[in-house]
Amino acid sequence: MDAKLMVATDGGEVYKLKDGLNKEDTMSMVDATATSKKPSEEDQSPAGTINPLLLLSAREGSSMALNVLLEREDAKRPPLMIISQEFLELVEGGSSGQGRTAVSIFGDVEEGVDDQPAASLAAGALLKGVTPDGDTALHVVAQNHEDGKHFLEYAGIIYGRDRGLLFARNHKGDTPLHCAARAGNSKMVSYLVDLAAREGADTKLRLLRMENKRHETALHEAVRHEDGTILGQKERGALLDATDTAGEKRNKDDAAGAPEEKNIVKLLMGADPELANYPADGVSPLYLAILLGKSTIDSVR
């Protein structure tokens, strides 16, 4: 893994740690996250603050680091809270460990744990923590702009531990699916929809039709992300074909090689052909596309 962190603050600024990971730079990232604007009282979550090491691992999609944190929780040991150089090596997948194994790095991470701050040992508490904006670790990994398999693996581990987080809303009402669509990450969108589909068609539709506080679904975000280019006959025909099962499969297959700004709409419409009309009593994605002068989903009328 590239030893560079992309750090996004609440204001939208993005910083790169160009010269490798170190404790000082990483702690600055944690401080920037912790001091972002606080939600209103009605948005306050009963969950605790996200573990800074969990936040770091989610931003980088490091399943190795995530598993270390989860294993400690399973063993009912005090959670790691202090970012060390050894943990940063774990986040990097051992790439800066000069041939050292994950086991040896894990041993170093274990050192000094008794000196770390006390925290809740409640079962499952680690993944319940949220950022000041109410994002869980699944929100954080879902909104990453990269499409590497390690991010999907990370999301899968979280889902396996707590399926309810797939439907968790942050303080804006966004689910992880909203975040993935807004980031333009088609692979994450497809993966999250597939996770919901494993629990049945009703569960899949429930996720796809979930609205945030603006009464918008993930398809609204996909429409905004689309660049407004007029689709050709083939693409428009694919949207019409989404009304049958075979069409849904073709949409997903076509999306794999389509430009990023177009395939998320295809994926979502393929998974739920009626989604362009939700919510029925608000601004639907179809109406939004018309307002924005985009033709991506006009053909489903």
C-alpha cells in the first residue's frame, strides 16, 4: 500500500502525508476530525466517539489493522487508543516493516497497552463509535474515492460483525450507500447493494429506498455525480431493459466497463427499476435529473 494518507476535514480540505506515515502527522488528522463542527442536540448519537485507530484503519481500508482491534475486543482487553509507529506499519500492511511479518508487528503494537487510556469494554462497542458527523467506520470506508479490493474487504468484515451498520444513518441521515454514491465509488455501491441482497429482496429494496434528511436516496447522489453527458442509444436502452431480471444483469455487466459517472446510476436502477420515482411525495431522482438538465434516467419515464 502506498504510504500516503489522504486526510479530509469537515471543511472539505484534503491533505497528503507525502513522506510516509508518522505519529505527529496522524495525530493531527485525528485532532482535525475531533474538532469538526458538532451536531445539533437532535442529531446527537448515543454511540461513543469513534476509536482514532479504527478511524485511521477505515480511511486506509486496512483489514489487518481492523482485525487487530477486533481481536482485542473479542479477548475483552483494553482497546488500543494511542497511535504508534508500529500500528502505522500495520495500517500500511507491513510495507514499511522491511520484511517483518504481521505477527511481529502485532507483538510490538501490544507493548505499552497498560499505559493507554481506559475505554468501554462493552461487546461490539468498537464498531458503534461515530465521528462528530455521526459516521460509523462503514460510512468512512464507503466514502473513499479509491476502488481497491481492500476497501471492499474492510466493509465486508464490518458487515459480518454488525449487519445493522449497513443501514446506519449519520447526522445528515446518510447511509453508507449514500456515501459511496456521493464518492462515485461504483464498486463499493455494488458491493453494499449485494450485501443487502443476501438478506433478501425486501432488504435490498429497503436499503436502496432509504432516505436521508433531505428525503433523498442514494440515486439522487448518483444523479448529481453524473456529468450530464447525453447517453447514447445503447445506454438508454440498457436503462429500459432494467425492468426485467435479464436487464438487471446486463446493467451490472455493462457498468463494469462504463465511465464512473454513468455506471452508478445503472447499478442502482438495475437493482430497483422503480427507484427513479422515490420518494413519491418529494423531489424524485427523475425530477432532479430534469432540473439539472441531465438525461441519465429520463428514459425510464
